[in-house]
Amino acid sequence: METTSRGTGPSTRSKSANGFDHSCDPLEREMKKTSEIITGTSRRRPVRVKLQRVDASLSKAYPPDGQGKIWWARLMQALGTSSSDFVNASLFQLQKAAQLPCGGISEVAMNAALAIVEAAAPQNEIEGALAVQMACTHTAAISVLARFGGSGGSERRVAALASAASRLLRAYSGQVETLRRLRHGSDQYVRVEHVHVNEGGQTIIGNIRTQGGKDARLVGNQEVGDDEEGA
């Protein structure tokens, strides 16, 4: 068994031959487990910004840890660009989306939007612009949903908020689908799990090419061309 002492305190930590921690402090063991979980994650923390207020509608972004070059490089990577102008424009757009109603710009909302952009992992400026739109649309949708609150309001107001939230959520889903198509194309695949063919029957799944060069399909035991199908 191995025993080690810590700093100036009298507490000791003992480990058996199999490496099990026999520390008598349960809080210390929990803190160690939490630390191992955090440091053991493969995904690093998203890039963040600190905001210095310029006026009610504008703030200046700066690195939270003072390492400007590394911070700027991470912003470029998060937005999928090598253009500093694109980064500046994107940060300004995200600031506008992170502005609270009748209030200033929320640093928490700004960093949450940046996390969404980085999670989309854009590879170029087109994907980066789409990722920024996704983050702004999500922020706007949540802002509209938050207005429901518990304050009630007229039936007309509730209906208007519900309609706006629904449109924004559909727009967000459409943007996610657009990003998927940009990367993987618009091909769709149909999975057929069960095909039943009676005795003496024949079945073809998909299109076939006839001798005349026209597309046709087998429906049951009959060949159906495009002209016949539309008749």
C-alpha cells in the first residue's frame, strides 16, 4: 500500500496495489471524479468572448484570457474562415441577436450563439454564414417563446407570438437541413425491409430501362411506362 501526504495538512491518501483510492474524505473523492470526467472529454470547450460595453447597442469583444492571437485563431476556425473581416462581421451579427429586449447585449447569449456556430463546424464562409443564421434564428425563437411567460395577454397577442415562434422554429429546421444538403448532397435513400412476392409473381424495386429507352416500372406482373401511368 502507498501512502502520500498533502501540503501542510495532516490528511493522508492511501492507494492499494490495484490503484483504488482509499481516501477518507468523500468530498475529495467526488471532486476528483468530477475533475476526471471534465478533463477526460474529447471535445474542448467552445471559444468564448468577453464584452466591453461601448453604448447600449454595441459592445467590443475581447479574449477572456488575454491570449489574443490564439483567441482570434479559434474564432476563425469556429467560423470556417481565414478572413478577419468575416469574423468581425459575424461577431457584430451575433451581438445584435444576443441583445435583450429593452436591454443590453447578453454575454451569456453571445457565447451560447458562438457555441452553436462552433458545433456546426463550418468548413468555409458559406457554411459559416449559415451557422451564424442558425444561431441567430435559435436565439430569436427562444426570445419569442420567453415572452409567453406567465403574464397572459390577449388572445390575439398569444396567437401572434405562437405564429412567430412556429415560423422561426421551422426556419431553424430548414437551415439545419440546408447545411446537411450542402455537405452530403440532396440524395435520399429508401430502405425496404419487407417485400412479399406470391408464387409465380415477379417484383422489381426501382426504375428499369426498356429497349425503347423509356423509363418503366414493374407493377405486379405488368410493365408500366411513363405515358401509360399518366393516362
